[in-house]
Amino acid sequence: MRRGRRNAQADEAEVDMTPMLDIVFIMLIFFIVTATFLDEDAIDLTQPPPPPDDIQTPPSDTPAITVYVDERNQCSVDGRSTGCDRVTLAVERLLADKPGAAVILRMDEGSQHKILVELKDGLDAAGLSSKIEILRDTGSN
């Protein structure tokens, strides 16, 4: 009896990987091309550096409207207590008396961030530019 030796190479099946790689690259290109990138708007909270002490800055003639939010999240516009949901209306009313006035949002450090975002969004939606100032507690400890 004769035992036939089979060729070891004949037992191994080869799989052509080229079509699979083609499909993978086509899918990769498809997902790269169809991906959407979000451009999110953010609030710039960086404060400008304080002016040097040795330089005297002349007072500006531009009037300002100050919106203040205290640590209890109560709002006031130019010293008058106002509901936080009515700040934009109060500012627009004051701008009729002071055209070209700058709007300054002064937030106490202990106030809620949510109030800041709502006020800034409301002023931006009304087309009013504003600057943000965070007041830190400078009490002696």
C-alpha cells in the first residue's frame, strides 16, 4: 500500500484581501467626507489686563449701562432692582436715553453661571454688545 503524500502547500487556501481593503478604504473616505464638524459659539471670559499704575488714563466720555448680579442671583440695571428676565428690556429702555452707551455685565463671583449665560444670550439676541466683569470678593481674610 502506498501512502500518498499530499503537497502541504495545496492544503492551505489563500484568501485575496484586496477587495476587502478596497471596501474598507471606500468606507473610510465616505465617513470622512460625510462627517460634520460643529462650530460652537462660546462666551469669551478672559479679562483684559489691568492698566499699569504709572499711566493715567483719561476718563472716557462714553456712557455705560451697568447690569449687576449679586451673590443671591438678584439683578439690577444702573442701580435699579430688576427681574433677571427683564434685564434686556430695561437695557433697551436706557439705551433710548443714552444712545451708544456700553453695556457692562458685572457678576458677583458667587452668582450662578446660568444667570450669566442667560443675560449674555438675551443681550446678544437683541443685538446689544456687552462686556463681562467678574467681581471677586476682596475682603480681608
